[in-house]
Amino acid sequence: MKRFILTGAPGAGKTSILRALAAAGYPVVEEAATDVMAARLALAEAEPLADPRFIDRIAVLQRQRRAAPVGPGATVQVHDRSAVCTLALARYLGHPVTALLAEEAAWVTSGDFFDRRVFFVRPLGFIQPTAVRRISYAESLAFERVHEDEYRRLGFDLVDVAAGTVAERAAAVGAHIRSWVR
């Protein structure tokens, strides 16, 4: 089983690309941070990002999702973010790197669970705010730099997914995966 990470700045179009990949038959693992944020907001928590436990909540959900069984016959899986993204988020927010997060990041960077080539989705030039995505475009670009630096620091190779239509971007990711999985 080859597992790939698709990541990038908030609002860059990762979810749309993943939906297109899923429609093309690629098994995908959904992003944990968005779901944790939505759950905390549903509990009327005004500023979930300010709570240092937010980071561990993401790490726990990421661990659960990566451990979920993969469908029979699947040879590839695409993950929306990883614990390295959560590590970058902790650094960006100024939260401490907890023991749980450090353990998850170490797990992701050791062994061969994930391919060392990471799809890094580049921004589209704007950001569409949502109830969960509460970040400006400038903040998104600042987080992108921290995020990119963290992956590189940990020895991953970034494969740029340039701005374009969802179909173009999904096709580019799919072409890379097919060429690597032969």
C-alpha cells in the first residue's frame, strides 16, 4: 500500500482536489483539523485555536484515521494532511509541541507508512472564509511558509501542485501517483 499526503495552505483547494481524486477511484482520508474545529464550534467554543488541547485533539483523530482499514484491493491511499501539518500548526499558533504530537510526528517521519514525496497544493490567490476557516489570505500565506519549512526540515520532498482548475490539479496528482506506483 502506497500512502501519499496532500497538503498546503488553508483555502488552497485541497478538499476539492481530494474529492476529484475520490471520484476517480482513489481512497482518501479526510482532514482531521477541519473536523475538530467544526466539532469545537458546534459546542459553542468561541476560539478553538486558542485552546492548547486543540492540537492534541487533531493528533488523536489523525491517528484514528490513519489506522482505519483500507478497502480490499486498494494499492494507494491519499491523506488530507498529516501530523507534520499539525506540528506546523502548533508552531504557527505558538502552542507547545506536546508529547502526543511529537510521538505522531516521529511516527510519520519514521518508517515507510507515507511516501516521502508530499503533494503541496499552492494557493489560488484568494481565500474563501467559512465558519471553520477563519484565516485571512495573508495569514494563510504565512502559515504556508511554516508548513513548507516543517516538511522540508523533516526530510520530505515537496511536489508542487500549481494553481489551476480542480480537474487539472487532480489530474496532475493522479499522473504522479500512477507513475510512482507501477
